[in-house]
Amino acid sequence: MAKRILMILNNPYTYDPRVSSEAESLLDAGYEVKVISWDKSRRYPLRENINGVDVFRIRIPIIFDKIFPFEILKVSLWQVLAYKFALKMYQMWKFDIVHVHDWPDLPPGVWLKKRLGVKLIYDSHEVWTYMVFTRGFPLWLNEVIWRERALIKHVDALITVGGGYKKYFIRYCPRVELVLNAKPRMNKWIRPPTVPLKIVYIGGFDKERCILELLRAFDTLGIDNFEAIFAGPPTAGITSVIERYSKRNKAVRYLGLIPKDDVLKRTMDGSVIYFVFRNMVPLYKIGMPNKLFEAMSVGRMALAGAGTESGKFVQEYKIGLAVECDENELRDVLRYLTENPKIIIKFGKRAYSVSEKYNWKTEFRNLLRIYHDLSNSRRELHETHP
């Protein structure tokens, strides 16, 4: 049975909850797991053991960082360096399966499969073409640029994170498996605070995530019994505005980038978990954000974007509200919640019940089944061709 897994990841691993959950769970299931990751900021150790997972980090030579100011221009170099590093690693540690995460990691995975005959899992957390070209391009042009369809034909298993993503990839691959970004379920539900009303957002920042609209809604609400708590990486044009609001209103707080292990605790401290994204952005329209599953795992009401897949999920399971990215609508919803705290309790309790179905234990069983299938097919191949 195949037991050695090499993951390739185009970020430093430390703050990627999906990848670390997969790696650590596979480790607990008896697999050996190592990760080759990309240290873009040069802030992390070149080698580190994190909860039993060996992480090896690659840095692009400084000269190329200076020549190519945009990350997308450095991806090809990252792919070559990751491939060469993996070949050297194979000489000492013969891995059976390569598990790549998102499009930048797919080419080195395909090269390794062709060179070494290992099994290849493509775990796509995003639709890369939607992420880079947010307004959408014709499919034929995307294929010319990314060659994703040509590469996907070499994978042994394709995994993605939601139904909208599956609809995209099923055009390329006849079999697409789902492993959702679910979280471990808390042992028991704890009643959320309602006074003050605590709105919590933890994640990345950009103008399509409706953070500025939320801040303006708070500013014009004219009530004192609320708090707005934000956490995530510093981002030009967003976090500086949050900090400016916080200086004149102590109810607004920016915590910076918090440790991965603190995310669920901060989520549980909240009354309402916020992820109102614009539905006109293709990636956000089909996305199922981590914040949705974090809210369910601790039993907190969700405030999602109308017209998005996550908003539809929230409405279908009656675990929160879906609203437009509009300052006035957000202000009205916040006022409604402060005047009707019982609905926060109702949605939160229901969210915890739904997490009995959508939790990491369930999703990891799906991942483990995929690994067992690949391991068995590899064993059968060796038995047929000794």
C-alpha cells in the first residue's frame, strides 16, 4: 500500500488551514507526509516540522524577485525549482503519491508523474482562471494561457472544494471528487453573545469582500451595542481603513494576522460571522469560504452574500441571512439583529446542528477513500507487472 505522500504548495503552508488539515490527518491515518512549499516573503525557516509534517520551503533567487515584481511572473520559476527539489528528495525518500494544490503546482506534479511513475492528485482549492481574470475570459483563451485541460488529463484524481467548482472542472475531467473545507466540530454548542452584537470577519481582504461597506454601515448605525472584529493579513486600502475607524470607535478592532489555532476560538467569541462577497466576481460567486464552515463548526449565525453559492447554502439550511454588498442593506440588517437577538441564537443553534453533516471528520473520510483507491490501483499494477 502506498504510504509516502509529497505535497507541493505555492504558499508557506503555515497559514493554509485546508492543506495542514489534510497533511496532519493523513499523518494520523498512518501515511508519511512531506511538503514542498513556496516562501514568497522569505520569512519562514527553510525546513520546519509542524505537528509531525516536514515542510521544505523554496525561495526564488532575490535577483528574480527584483526583475519580476508581480507574483504571476515568477510562477514558472517556482514550478521548475519545486520539480528539481522533488527529484532530489526522491533519491532519499521515494514517495508514492504527489498531491498538488492549485494550478501553479500542477505542472511539477505532471512532470514528476511522467518521470517517476508516481500517482498524482490535483487538489484545486480555487478556479485559477477566475482568480486571476476576475471578470472572466473565454474558455479557449484560458486554455491557451494555462493549459490546465491538457495537464488535467494526466491526473489520477481531481479534488475540489464545492459544487460550483465541480461544475467548472467536470468539463475537463469525467470524475471530480469533493472534499469540502469543513472544520472539526466542537464537542458542544455554546450560546453566542448577543449584547453587544459581535460581527467577526477572519480572512483575506480585498474590495470585493465588502469590508468597506460594512464599516460604513457601522459608522452610520448610530448605536453602541455592537462590535466589529477583523483579522487577516495587512492589505493596502483595506486594513488601514479598518485601523482608522478603530481609532475613533473602540467597537471596531483589527487583530492583524492571527495564528491558525486561534481562528475557531475567535469565531466562537462572535455573534455573527461575516462573509458577504460580491456575486458579480466569478470566483466569489461559486466559492464556499472557510468562514462558512468555521461558523457551522462552533454554531454561529452566518451573514453571507446574496447570489453566491455560500449565500444559497446559508439560506437553504437556514443558518443565517444572505444580503447584498450594500451599505444601506447592511445597516438595516445589523439594526434588525440588534433588535431581534433571538434570531442569532436560533440560527447559531441550527448551524451547529448542520455541522453534524458538514465537518472535517466526514470530509476526511472522502479524502481517505480517494487515497485508498489510488493505493490499491498502484498495488494491482505492481502485481500485474512485477
